[in-house]
Amino acid sequence: MRVLVLGAAAGGGFPQWNAGSAACMRARRGDPAARPATQASIALSADGERWVVVNASPDLRQQIEANPPLWPRRGPRHSPIAAVVVTNGDVDAVAGLLHLREGTPFALYASPRTLAVLDRNPIFEVLDRRLVPRRPLPFEEPFRLRDAAGEELGLEAVAFPVPGKPPLYLEGEYGERLVTDAEEGDVVGVEFRARGYRVVYVGNVARIDDSLRARLAGAEVVFVDATLWRDDEMIRAGVGAKTGRRMGHVSVSGPDGVLARLADLPIGRRILIHVNNTNPILLADSPERREVEAAGFEVAHDGMEIVP
């Protein structure tokens, strides 16, 4: 299995367009320790020819152009992207679908709840359903990923709901219950398998419970939510009034954070992804980055490639 990191940052990217923080300004000025990043997405392939994209970020067109394996192979029109798997209904996971509207077939997989969100918004009808079939992700049931025509792509997947939250634009429909239980399916993780190799993507998750720990144990590669270093990070930075928990994101640090909860698990590579522009681990020379690396974790970056 071959894996490409198309984007490593959380919504808004790094630098974020309206962020004037010291870190974002370092990225704009070309500081090599402040590497720019587009919004979180990965791509996987079992054969190097047909690719599955996980989350269609608003930066998807830019990401395709930056990754030659995703370029057209022949004319007049073609794409190696055979399927897209969407793990939630947030703007930074679905907006990129609009880049894929030029009449090239691919299969679209998402949870029933996220598919319902897309169905409600007529703008996504630019994806011709005759060319882009919408397929619900079955929970806890292994299935073979297939292209629009039904041909197998050489990857088996298992989707599983995780604690999360509804998209920001739907919060009004949920009242006070803004961080939803795993079984509701607002946010999902996906395990991909090929020839005994396991890659698990959990780029958005509100907490790492024992069920999720058991899921991640033994995987060759785990991509895990690293939106914020600490729960009150946005408040301390003066750029928001919400905690990480309120936004549906586990913190990297702290007793219940990613580092602590995954420290004792047998995992091959632990890769932090969906990193917000306020998170100091984006800076290669920060103490927080050194702490992450000392704990055996990697910070994803655009263009990272993983080959067994």
C-alpha cells in the first residue's frame, strides 16, 4: 500500500489566510522551520495506479497538482482518483468535492449522516450521480473499495464511528448536544487494509476511548487528530472562545491527550495530522515538536509519502 499526505493542516491551512500570528508570518516568509501546509487529506493506493482520497479538502485542486501520482495519465480527460472517502461533513472535508465536477467518474463513500448532509445541499448535485455514485459506509463491516463502475481497487476498509461533533453549520439543529456519541456517525474513522498492512485514519476525534485504543493497536500506520496542543489553545491565542473539547477535538498534550493515550500501544508509525495553525508542533524548532518526536510521534507534512 502506498500512502500520500496531500494536506496536513486543520481548516484554514497553514498559514491561514487571515492569521497574522508569528508562526503564520514565519511560514509566509519562507522560514524552513515553519513549513506551509494545506488542509488535511491523504490518498492511498494498492497498485500505484488507482487512488482513494480521504477527505476532499478545499485545497484539493492544489493538492492534485502538487502530487504527480494524481495527475491525468491520458487525454482528453482522465483521473487516477477512483474513489473519495469522506469522514465527516465539515467544510474542510467536503468542499473539495466541487473541484471534481468535470465529468470524470469516481465513487463517493461517506457515513449515512454525511451523505444526508450532501443530499440536502443542491450545490453537490454538480457531481452527476450517474458518474459519481454515492455509497454509504457500513459500520464495523469490512468491505472492498470499488470505483464508480464497481471494479475492486485492491483495498479493504472498515469504517467505524468515533466521538465527534456535527459540522459547524449544523450546530443549531443539535441544541446542547454538540459533541455527539460515536454511534451517531457524525464523524468516522477508517481502517484500510492491503496484503496484511493496516493504515488507520482518525483525523477528527473528540476523545480517545478504550474502543478506539483497541482499534489502533497493532496498526502499521495511524493518522490521528492533532488539531490543538492544549484544550484552551484558541482562547489563549485570542482567536476564539471555544475549547478543543467544544470543537470536537482531543488535545495532543495532557493526561487524556493523544500522546498519553497512545503511548503504550503497539503501533508502527504514529502520525499527527489535521494540525491547526495555532498548534506549535507545526514549527520544527518548537519545544512541543521536540516533545512529540521524543515520544515517538511524527508530524504530517504535505508531500509525505509512506511505502511499506
